[in-house]
Amino acid sequence: MPNHIHLVLVPPIEGKVGFIIGEIKRISAREIHRRLKAAHSDLSAKLIITRRGAVKFAFWQKRCFDHNCRSEEVVWTKVKYCHDNPVKWGLVKNPGEWRWSSYNCYHGNDNVVLEIDFEGGPI
């Protein structure tokens, strides 16, 4: 999505989702910042904020909105929601057209950009 992201994470039992999301944000923001600076992009300057007196690059919002899935059925409902979101916003006509979706991987289609790690079996 152009202005937000949807993820369905199935962490290890001992995994802490907050830590995982924090690491995703930290690593991706650092790389995005590096690429914007290398490209001399004007967008980089728009993402500079002052937080607690310190000037920082901030790509992500401070918090995220999560939902604990308590059954396999709810997990698949959320995966479908993620796949349908670009269609809902009029960005594509069907979920398989959205380049950054896991839809094509789940449906065994060719030209998969985003592969899913099915290690350990399906959900």
C-alpha cells in the first residue's frame, strides 16, 4: 500500500511480536533512509522530525495496530483482508495484480515478488 503496510506474523511461541515489529521497522527505516540519501531525494528531508529534542529520520509511526488471531480461521481471514486491501483502495482490479502482495505465492502463481516462509508447515 502506498501509505501503510499489512503483515500477518506467526512468531515462534517464545517470540515477542513487539520486538519483531520493532526490528522490522528499525532495519527497513535504516535502509530506506540510506537509499533516499544516496538518491538525493527530497523525500528524505520531509521525514526528519524532532523527538525529545533530538532530530531524527522517522519513516514509521511510533505505534502499530495489531490484532491477536486466536484461531487458524481468523489468521486466514486476516490474510485475505491483506490480499483484498489494494483492490478495496482501487489500486488494482484483483489481488494478484498487487506486486507487493503474498497473494501470488499463496495461490501458486508465477512471478512471485514476495515469497512466504512456509518452514515448519502451514499455519
